[in-house]
Amino acid sequence: MKIILKKDVKSVGKAGDLINVSDGYARNFLIPRGLGVEASSKGIKALKDEMEISAKRAERELKTAQSMAERLASVTCTISRKVGQQDKLFGSVSTKDIRDALLEQGIEIDKRNILLEEPIKNLGEFSVKIKLHSGISADIKVVVAGEV
């Protein structure tokens, strides 16, 4: 039976491939799980339409990520924390704190996309990387200041 794969299937093929598999494998595994459709004219047209829509969506997401990266290039977050002797912070600055500081500036970023190797525990200026899209990231400047 000829099948067009909708998604990548390990050791079978990649999305969009036209493959020939046994009838049972197609009817019992690939089609019920939404991994492929029968290679009829209707199935081919539906898959082409679906691939066009997903390509347009991916392009739109890429443009949005690029514009956000340009916007974040000039952003500086200032976070105030209480300090003890020798300018040591009480606690630390985490991704949640950085996300909250960005929200105050009108920028909404998921805290899981803020790549911080370890929490910031000292006063000063730090560069923090933010992942926006696969292959696109931006660096922001985070300034940790002490409260009096």
C-alpha cells in the first residue's frame, strides 16, 4: 500500500515521503496514529495544503522571533535586591525575577526561554541569553543593584 507520511517515522521515512508499506502496517499503525495518509489524489492534496499552512506558520514565527531579537538587543533590566556585608545578595536573581523585570517593560518572555547557567548571586552587570526560536537568540543586559 502506498502511504504519504505526515510526520517523520524512524526507519521508515520523513514527512512528505511517498513510501510503499504492507497493508497491515498502514491500516493498523500509520493511519490510526496520524503518521500517514493513503496516497490517493485527495490525500496528496490534503497533505500539500497542510504543509503549506505549516510552512507559512513557521515563516511567521521566524519573522516574529527576529523582530523580538532586534527589540531585546537594546533592553536593560535593573533588579534591586537587599545586600548584606561585602555586597553579598540575600538570596539570588533567578529566571523568574528576570521575566518579571521584562514584564514591567512590556516584554513577555517565558522563563524557560531565559538561559541562565546559575542564579546571579552578586551585584553587577550580567549578560543573559534569551532563546526566541530555534537558532535565534538575543542577549540582554541585567543590572543587579543593591537596595539601601
